[in-house]
Amino acid sequence: AQKITQTQPGMFVQEKEAVTLDCTYDTSDQSYGLFWYKQPSSGEMIFLIYQGSYDEQNATEGRYSLNFQKARKSANLVISASQLGDSAMYFCAMRAWNRDDKIIFGKGTRLHILP
Amino acid sequence: DTGVSQDPRHKITKRGQNVTFRCDPISEHNRLYWYRQTLGQGPEFLTYFQNEAQLEKSRLLSDRFSAERPKGSFSTLEIQRTEQGDSAMYLCASSLTSGAQETQYFGPGTRLLVL
């Protein structure tokens, strides 16, 4: 069975510091994609970054980077130079390409950026 | 605004009433997904469409739930005889089938409260 585990229910980080949000996953599939979404209090899920299982380089998108360690089945999100607007819920998610088309989400990490 | 839109944003209803939610995907996207998110959890897959065909339904989707996408554009999700356990955020997402990196883009959600 596929599973996403986010072990940090909440985190407090000082503004301008870097923060790492942990994500581990479990799948027997060889072809899969990993996603991170941000959900502010308004409720909308905002796509942040994607990593394919065959991608050799870690994905980066602006201040977001994904620390992909395939052997450990880990896909941590790193936010550099955190800003107050980064305060939100963050969800790690996975989709196995040859299995079906739905995304499996973790339970999320609530990030609080302190001024 | 060319993102995914959902209507209504909030719905309060009494137990036993029927409710219907609408989702308008990004115009060129051929896939449309429905998810349910309860407090403290990540979104859970309910069903999805490719064009007008409903391709998969989760076991979470009881007989009281029905979804349609009659012309392959907007979709509706109807819940009949609502129960208090149906209270949740209902999220719609759309995507364009594009091989490995198929990213789902989410709407703002419809927050349902069943009294």
C-alpha cells in the first residue's frame, strides 16, 4: 500500500531562517511523482514543487527545494529565507504513475513563521 | 482568473437535505478530480473524470454521493440525505494529461457544515 508520512504536526521558525519539512513515503512502484502543496487558512491547495522518481537532480522552484533521497524514500521540502507569508499547512503527496491517477496526501505540517 | 473555481465557497445545511457543489476546471484541462478533506487530515480522493468519463470512484464515495461532468467541462458533486459526518472541505482539482509530471491544480474548496 502507498503511504505518506509527515512526522511534524507543527513547527515554529524565526523569519528569514531556512526550514525543512520532513516527508517519507512508502510505495512498491518504481515510477512515481512526489509533490508538495501549501494550504493557507483560506483553504486553497497551492502547488509548490514536483520531483519525479527518475529525476537525478533535486527539484528547485525559487525559495523551495526538494531534498530527494530515493534509497531512504524521503522527500523533504526546504524553504530558504522564510517569510511571514509562508505560515500555512504543508502537504507532501505522491502519485504512482502506473497504478492509478489519484494523489495520496500526508497529514500535513503546520508551519508558523515568527516575526 | 484562469484557475480552478468552485461554488459555493461555504454551505450550511440541515441533516437530511441534498446539496450540490460545482467545479469549473482550468479550461484546457481534461482531467477533473474531487477530494474531501476533514479537519487535521490531508485531502482524500473521491473520484475523477477524464473528459466526461468517470474513471474511478473511491470506496469513500457512498451511494449518497454522485458526481457528473456531462460535457467534459464543469463538474457537479451532489450529496443526498446529508449526514453530520459529511461535514468537510470538498476540493476540486484539474490537470492535463502530460506524462510523468502531471500536476493537479486545486480550487479554493467548498466548506460544508451539516447541522
